[in-house]
Amino acid sequence: MMKTSGFTLLELMITISIVAIIMTLSTPSARDMIASADRKAAFNQTSSALSLARSEAVNRNTTVTFCASTDHETCSTDWSAGQIVFEDPNGDGVVANANDIIRVFKKLGTNTKLTRILRDGTADNGFVRYNEAAMLVSNDEASNFTICDDQGAPVAKAIIINGSGQVRIASDSDDSGVVEILTLSGANVVSADLTCTP
């Protein structure tokens, strides 16, 4: 008599059920891991672009601008769609010549949103300009870059640009579980918990 080996239908169904349960349980953590990697990539890209703009302004002895760009050729106000750093001799935030573009930065992850918030609450003009002394062209350009996704403020990141153009990482100094950004309250610069808007 010949022996056959293999799985019974019942054994196969139990195995498939166990695999399905394990996959279901691991999917949210995989999504969280991808979202975390996207936030980190957006943070690193923005920090690198700001550092590049500042150092190139000194190296080239002229104004260099970092701006949002949807087409990687001109400035826009959608920071998540990509950015460019370019030489901007007249400091108007407009790319005069394609050869002035120093570096192009890619679009951010699908659910990652990069927003620039000016300290004085005015609308974002879509660019940050550094002069040849590595300072902001205008103190009014002091701002916060926030990096948010559908997980909200508790996991969000932020970059703060002070009035002289120095960049620092936002931190949670009051242990609220949310990093603080800098805003103006009258003539005073104060910290406030970052909020993410959909």
C-alpha cells in the first residue's frame, strides 16, 4: 500500500487562517513604520534644503532662495509637492534662469504634508531667502516648517527658523506630547503646541 503525504483540507484552511490573522495584525504597524519613514525623510529633506540654501548664499556671495515648487522650475506655495534651491541675485523669490537652480528636491510621501507657518501669522509666500551673510533677507521670514500626516500632532515634526536664519529642531519642552513651534504674541515670541490641519 502506498502512503500519500500532504496537507488535508482542514490543515490548509487552519494555516491560511493563521497567516491571515498575523498579516492583519502586522499591517497597522507596517503602515506606521512607512508613515514614520516618510516623516523622517521630509524632515531630513527640508533640513538639508535649508542648510544648502544658507551655505550656498555664503559660497556664492549672493541671495539664495529655498522655495516650494510643483514643477521644479518655478516657486509655488505647495511645499509637499517638492522644492527647489536657487541663486536669486535680486532676492525676489523668482527663478530668473533655469541655470540658477542649485538643487531640486522631490515630492514628499503621499500622506505627508509640509507646511510653512510664518511667526506673525501672515500668509506663506512660498520661499525662504538667505543673503551672503547667511542671514534671512528679512526677519519677517522667521518661520516654522511643520511635517504632519494622518496620525496628527503627537507624531508630527517641526523645524524652526529664527530671525537670523538659524535652523533648529522643534522640541516638546513642556512634556505635552506635542512639539512646540514659535509664534508672535504681540511683540513677544512665544512657544505653542504644533497643530496639524488635514
